[in-house]
Amino acid sequence: MKKVLLASVLALAFTNAAYADDLVDSAIADGSLKTFVSAVKAAGLEATLKGAGPFTVFAPNDAAFAKLPKAKLDALLKDKDALAKLLNAHIVAAKLTSADVQAGKVKSVEGHELKLDVTEGIKVDGAAAVGGGDIKADNGEIHIIDSVLLQGKASKKKSS
């Protein structure tokens, strides 16, 4: 009986620990969002995404950032204001799980309206597919996307 109780307590502790992080710590733990986390820190948005929220972040994964030309990415990482504007276009000031997402528009923190399509999975602004399910955090949700949203359009794949 003690073993069952101990196993139950440990399982509950691990389950709760999975949701005990803020959005930044959850993004770090995911492992596929290293460039996004670096960008958040460079833009000075770390405190915001560690704050109360709730927020929904459509976070481009490392492969999404790799689609950008290196010179453009380097320039963004050096321009704090442009980087903050770009990242804020990926953040909604509400908690939206995958089950909550409906076709239509939601306004980003930056002010851009993100067009959500749910006909074949979830797509943001016509091209950025949401994959990997929800990453839950104490102050919101992260949805991993496969493109960086640039001026209302998802980044296109680099030509070879």
C-alpha cells in the first residue's frame, strides 16, 4: 500500500511540475525553441513572458527561424525594437488551448490581427502550422509554429 501511495504522490508531483513553469521556462524545457528564447531575451520580453499573463504564444521553432536568411535574423537579433515588435506579433493576451482555437481573428499584443484557420489542423496567417500540441505554463500556453510571422505573413521556406 505504501508503494502505491508513494507512486501516486510522485506521479502527481511530476504532473504538477510539468505545469509549474512560466512561458519562458516552458519554452526552454521544450528544447525546440532555443532561437525563440534567445530572441525573447534579446528583445527584453523575458519579464513579460514570466509575468502574470495569461498569454498565448505562437512560438516559431528553431527550424522556422532557420528559414529566415541569416543576415535578416542577425539584423533582427541586433535591433531590439524591431525584434520586440516581431515577437509581440506572435503573442495574444489570452490563454487559448488547441481546443479553444476557432477560425477567425485574434489580436496580437503588437496589434496585428492573426488569422486562425482550423480546417486542417491549426494554421496561423495562412501558413504557419501549429504542431506539437499545447505546452502548458502557469501563465499561458505555447503553440509551436513552423514559420516566423513576418508583417502578417508567415516566412516562406528558403530556396536551395
